[in-house]
Amino acid sequence: MRTLKNILLVMAISLVTMAAQAQEENDEQKRDRVEKNTKPFNPNYFSVAENSFYVLEAMVVDNKIVIDSTATITVVPGKLPYPNGDFKVSVLDKQGGRIMEYYMQDPLLARSCEGENDNLTPLKNGRVYISLPKNNNIGTLVFSRGKERVGTVDIGNLIVRTQRNPTGQGQ
């Protein structure tokens, strides 16, 4: 009797295993299913306004971001870079309401390019690039490191100039 139970148990397990294998999709079937449910790539994706972002190019003077006559905002196709780092950018609208906050690598620190040398040096003078959401109501940017406010800049006029010149070039 015990042998009969063991044989029946083995047969039941075998049947369940075979049934499960028969229902599994192979890689080709999975690919076909995904392709049927995915819209084809449209080359005009990057020309749609919602699929782009702004990049602010500004001067650094005495380790502070400064908006001067050389500052520009360029429209860049694609998605905002993935936020990482410890430098917080708070994007405020023209009335002071928060549009968004995100973190990035600190643009006011120069990183060493020497292999194992990971020294960071404060950037005294130079140019920085800061990615921003494409929103025509941006007024002010607030920069912070931890709880320390590093600076505040008004870019409302640059946004207006970018609206007049949508390519963002030649400003």
C-alpha cells in the first residue's frame, strides 16, 4: 500500500510539473506579447514640448551662482536627469509657490579627474549647468546643502526670453 501511495504521489507531482511547463511562455511568446502592447517609437517624441526640459547655464563668482547677462536657458529634448547627490534645488513659481524640489551633484564643487584622487575643491569662478523642469512659470531657484541655504537666484526673465526664442539659442 505504501508503495502505491508513493507511485501515485510521484505521478501527481509529474502531472502538475508538466502542466505548469506547458502553460509557461517562452521568451519568443513573451516578446510578441510585449510588442503587441507597446506603441511603436515615434521620432517626433523629442519635438513634443512635454518631452523636454530646461538647462540653466550660469556663472559662478566667489563660489556663488550668479545670473548675469551671460546666463542662458536652453530647451533640451528628453527627460530630466535622474536626481542624485546632496545639493538641493527648490524650483519656485513667480508667486513663491513650490513647483518641485530635487537633488543633484553639487555644481559648486570641482571634482578631481585624477584616478584614485577624489578630492573636492570649491569652485571659485566658472560656469555651471543646472537642469530644470520645463515650466514657464518658474521664477526663483533656491539652492541648499543640508540645512544650509547656499543661494537664491531669480530666473523669471530668462524664462520669458526663452519663451520668445523657443530653441533657447542665441540669447
